[in-house]
Amino acid sequence: MKMKLELVPIAVADVDLSKAFYTEKLGFVADVDVQPAPGVRVVQLTPPGSACSISMGTGLPAYSMPPGSTKGLHLVVEDIEASRTELLERGVVVGDVEDVGGGVRYAGFADLDDNTWTLQEMPWRTGDSF
């Protein structure tokens, strides 16, 4: 059986502010922003190069979690130092790079609602294998 994770809902307090943070500060691509029914809004954003997106919005059970309750999402990057520097230059507060063993390195940050993210570098996932 094959399965692909393609969408992770996150809870945010203000969809417009969060959409701006993810697109302007993190460089995510805005794929969808629709209001298919009264009181319902769906925004889908994809990290550059990713097959998995996040969604945020209003009026659906998937968005009923308290804002900031999504924790520990990982963004795998080829060069954590370069990625961290780019995010810092865009105004994102990113923690120091930590070696967590086995050559894996992390640097954490949070969005406007304190949903937490981790940049993750794995040395065997570079070049063609990235």
C-alpha cells in the first residue's frame, strides 16, 4: 500500500495575518484561498519544493483546534545554516542550530500563534537525494 501525506491543517487566530507570515516570511506558495460556502474559508500553502502543504481557515472542524496547538512540524532543508540565515534576514526568529546526533541538526521557530516548526538537516539528504 502507498500513502502520501499531502495536507496538514494548522490552527491560527487570524487567517490573513498567518497567510502573510507564511508567504512573505517563510516563502510558502499560496495555492488556494477560497470561500466555498458562507463562513467557510480554506487557505492552502506549500513550502517551496515540498509535496506536502499546510492549510488554515475557518468554518470547518479541521480548523477548530486552539490557535498555536500544532507543534513540531519539520521542514527538511539541504543547508540548515543557509536556510536559517535566510529566515533571519526575512525577520523570522529562529533558534540556534543544534546537533541532535547522527549528523542531524535542528533549528526551531514558531509562527504568529506559536505553532512550532523545526528546520531539519540530514547530511544524507543532499544533492540528488534531497
